[in-house]
Amino acid sequence: MTENSNTSPIPPDDPQRNLTLARPDEDESLTHISVVGDTYTILLSGADTAGRYCLIDMYVPPGGGPPPHRHDFEELFTILEGEIEATFRGKKSVVKAGETLNIPANAPHSFTNASDKPARLLCLCSPAGQEEFFIEIGDRVPTRTSPPPELDEATKKARMEKALALAPRYQTEMLGPE
């Protein structure tokens, strides 16, 4: 069987899709969201990647990080600055700048910045969609390192109830302590 020189095993280029360049410290059009006391900057959304993945720049202050949860998509973290303590299926690991952690779909996990300095992570979720969950449950803030807004206890409780209610729509399940 001979291959036709005009065919390729990969699809042709899609000129409707454009290059996306994310500059988190300069681009004022990027969305910065405060979630659980952290600030998440959406670098690439599903709209930018045809739904293949989203890329989020996470600024996690000391003591920050999400509660135990799991979701039906792959999640990868590369630590750019600082360190986190990741809990995966109940086992804790310290992950430092320059290291990468992959969380398989459906596995219970969480992370905390247990240090006294902020941590910065790149989070890639595949397929995309997690960024939409964060936008729905979080508060917009002006920059990548903006502190979260002050919330009273009633507002915090309402936010948690909203996150719990919306989580299934985004293939996420919030868990109790690991």
C-alpha cells in the first residue's frame, strides 16, 4: 500500500484557531479569581484550546489550598515558586519549585501551602472546564497576587454551599478530611 503524498495522518491546520500568548503579570484582560483564599489566573481556557485543556496560574499564600476533593479529569501541577504539601489518596508529599505532580482522574487529593512563603503553581486540567467552575464560585480580583476579599461567615457558608451544589456539574466531588 503506497501513501498518497497529498494526505497526512494528522488533520490539516485550522486557521480559525489563533495563537494565544498569556502574560500573567502584564495582560489586563486575563481573569483573576479568588477561590478558597488563593488567587487563580486563567492563562488558557477551554475556548483557547478547543476544550482540550485549561492552564491556570495559582498563587497560594501560606495556609492556602483547596480542601480534599476528586474529579473526573487529569490535573497536573508544576511548582514555579515555593512549595506545597500534596495529599494523594491519604499520603502526604512535599512538592518543591521545579517539580511536577500529576493527579490521575478520580483520585482523592488536596494540597496546602504549609510554608511561610507564597507558592506559585501552574495547573493544567485536561479536558478543560475547571476554569469555568472557579469563575462560577470565586470572586474576581484585579491581579495575579491580589488578596482575597474579606468575607463574613454567612458569605463563606453561602460560597461553600454554592461550590457543593455546582461541583457535580463540573465532574467534581468535595470530600471530607483525608
